[in-house]
Amino acid sequence: MINVIGLGYIGLPTALMLAANGNEVVGTDILQKTVENLQQGKLTFEEKNLDTLFKKAVDNGIQFSTNYQETDMYIITVPTPYDLKTKKIDPSYVIEAVKTTVQNAKNNSIIVVESTVSPGTHDKFVKPIIHDAQKILGKTLHLVHAPERILPGNMVYELEHNSRTIGADDIEAANKVKKLYETFCKGEIVVTDIRSAEMSKVIENTFRDVNIAFANELAKIASYNDMDVYEIIRIANKHPRVNILNPGPGVGGHCISVDPWFLVGDFPELTKLIKISRDINDSMPTYVLKKIHDIMKEKQISDISRVGLYGLTYKPNVDDVRESPTLQLLEKQREHLAPELKVFDPYISKKIAENQYFNFEEFLKDIDLVVIMVAHEHIKQNKELLNEKVIFDTQNIFENSEKVYKL
């Protein structure tokens, strides 16, 4: 039996995928409400095709509990935030999960950590727990790092089709985990050591962060010189060895906006480019806010309450608001003690911000300037409703439009 620890954005789809493919699974979470919802057949977040996977997993007997199980295979998927001051990883969730796991584990158990961690985290924090448990409890325990590699909005597909990395010091344990993942993973599964697995996952997201920072810097240059950054990038990307990502109002989510800080925190003198890239991307909500005020001045809009932000999530077509650029922008606005901007997001049904609307037409009725922060399909399908509005499109959904303000 496999005990998946942590039933959030990574743990729940992983547990469901394992169960749906014939594995005996118990999903564990410390949040009673999360477990109760799942036991009652209620998903805790929206995700494409997750409901179908949930039904199949339930039909195959998946169980949900607040208790760690006594078994020989654990998959830990708890959060790994970073310290805002030091930029170093906060490993406390992983540490607590591993400590509890070793108390319940059978002899010869395998503990798989899927949580993304900074290079050396297992050596510094996890292995000592394993070693102490082996001495005190007399158990043989095996540690494996298999960093998750899925994208919100396409989790189910990517769980099946993305390649995976299995990092372990014990090749026999690595092969057992590989065999388990092969029950659902159609992508290549690479076996390596733990430190290489740690580093490879962090640099995947760091690479994208640096690329986005380059695009955002290009957007600022293009805006200053009255050029179209999207046209420039489109043409540049026709070169066979160039692949510039799109600029945007900021970088959110719990991967690209977080993982690079692990490297900056641990190697401050060696991460100049990564640090500058993080600073550029973190500056974008402030840059957007400044442009909002410039547009208001140009269009003679004097009342900031007549400005509305479309989109609260960190990316299109999901309900995930972690590290959301819109929420960052609103925080910058509050720092200046300015009135709150109006906000609307079709994917957010609970109140998480002041002046938040839940009806799109009412939202539009009360604003003159709409700032498109997220490129949800909803806004693409309702472009015509914005015809009478001043539009600041940070996502380039209004292509080739001279009437629309861009980054």
C-alpha cells in the first residue's frame, strides 16, 4: 500500500493517478476539512479531467485519512516555501512529514520525497532523520527524491506523459520506485543520484524564470521606444535557436516564482543573473501599476475606483492564486494607502480581495479601464463586451489592436 502525504495541488492528483492505475493508496493530509471533503466525494480544487480521475480512483478503493499509515511505501508532497528574508528554503513541512513517516514506517520502507527542494536539502535535513530513526528504531529505511513535474491546468495529462526523475543513493530502491511510477507514467523515467535530482528540478524552473525576465525587460525597452514587443519576439523566435517566452504582469505559482530563490538563498555570490531575473519579474506588478496611472492620466480617468483588474489567478483557466501577480499588485496599491482597484475572476468563487465582483457584467458596468491580468478563455470569448472600455492588455489577447494599451 502507498501512503501519499499531503493532498494539495501535487499530492491529490498523484494519489488519484496511482489508485486509478491499480495501486492500493491511502491519501493523508493534516487538514481535517480537506480529508472530509474528499471522503464525501468533493474535490478540493478545480483541474481539467481531475473529476474523471477522482471517480476512477474512488472506484478502485482509494482512501483518505488524517493519519499516517503503517506501510512500506510513502510519497511526500508537502509544500516547500522560502524565507522572505534569507531566500533560503523553509524545509519545515518536509522535516515534519519525514519525522512522522519514519515513526510509522515498516522495516525496509521507501520514503519518496516529491516536494521540490534546494540542492543539498536531503543531505542537510532529511538523511539525518532517516539515520537517527534507523539507529533508534532499528529499521532499514530508504530515501528517494522524485521531484514532481506537472503544470496546473494540465496536471492529469502531464502526470501521465511527462518524463520523471528518480534520485536515490540505493539503486534497488530507485528501481522499485521507477517500477511504481511506470504503472501510470508514459514518459521517460531517468534514474540518478539525489543531489542531481534536486538540482535538475530547481534549474528547470529557474531557466524559465530567467527567460521570462528577459522577455519582461524587452517589454520595458519596447514600451520606452514605442515598439511592439510581441512582434519583435515573434520574429526573433523564427530563428531556429531562439525561443523567447512571453512577457507578463509578473510571475506567480509555487514553482517559477519560488524555486530560483532556493539557489539565491544558498549561493548568493554565485547567482547574480538568477537574482536579477527574480527582481525583474517581481517588479512587474509595480510596473503594471505605474502604467495604469499613466493610462488614467492620458485618458483623463481621475477615479482609481473606475479601474478593474481582470484575473486573480496566477495563470489562465485554473483557480490557483498562489503568488498571483494580481494579488501582488493589490498589495503594492495598499502600501501607498490608495483605494482598492476592482477585481473579477471567473474561476474564483470565494471572496479573497476587496472590491471583488462575482458577476462579469456588473464588474464592467462599474469600471472605465479594464486591465487584463490573466488570459482566461472566458475573456477571450467575451472580447466584444469590452468595446466601450479603455483596455490595458498585459497578456496580448487583443493582437494587432492599436486601440489597446500593451506592456
